[in-house]
Amino acid sequence: MAERTLTSLGELAGTAEAPRQVERELPQPRIDDLGRSYATGKRKNAVARVWVKPGRGRIEINGRDSAIYFARPVLRMLISQPFIVADRMGQFDVLCTVAGGGLSGQAGAVRHGISRALVFYEPGLRPLFKRAGFLTRDPRVVERKKYGRAKARRSFQFSKR
């Protein structure tokens, strides 16, 4: 009886159609009346509102140029990573407002927002950014202070006498 089951399953496998791969359509680009794409980026306590539109590669953050706002080269490199990965350097202008957190968190929030806005503008870029990890919001935040502790985990100093 077990043999019969195996042969009948084998026969079924031979006659059954191979499953067809479903081709997914790319979602429509989300572009407003002014030709911009909007996205919100977050990192730690920083929140960035980012608008991306075709241009000459100008990045303006809180009304200032990115080189002035992010003085450290590492932070400027961080916000230009999405353009480097997508091979779109100098093709988009970025207008951004960012609030909360420190400069490092703000740079991460801007990078997250730029990545999301570019995906809304060109949905075909999603696999590139997904692979690079730019679309994932980094969940690490400062741990809260607990009662009976000096900080989040540090105990008060022990006194023998």
C-alpha cells in the first residue's frame, strides 16, 4: 500500500503543472504637484522630513547647506550613501527639516528619509536599498533610567563603612 501511494504521488508530480512565477508590478511613483517625493526618516530621537526632486545634487538641511550643517565628513558621507548605492549622485536636490537628537542621529534620520523618498520617486530602487539596509529604521534608542540606579544600569557607589 505504501508503494502505491509513492507511485501515485510520483504520477501526480509528473502531470501537475509547474507553479508559475507571479511577476509583480512596481508600485506607482508617489510624486506631488511640484515634482517632489516626500518621506520621513527616523534614527534614535531624530526625525527628518525629506523632499527629493530632480536637480543638481544640492542638499539643504534646515535652511543650510549640508556641508555647513554636518561639518564632520563622516556625517556628510552618511547622507550621500543612498545616492552612491543608487548611482544617482548629483541628479536630485534634497530639501530636509530635521529635529531632535544629536548630529549623528540626525544624519542617520536624513539618510533613512532620503532612501525612502528615492524609493517613492523610483520604486525600482527598492531592492538596492533593501539589500544595503537603508530602508530599515534603526531601533536602537537610549535606555531609560531605572529607580534605585545611578543611570540606566550603573549602581550607586558601594560604601563599606
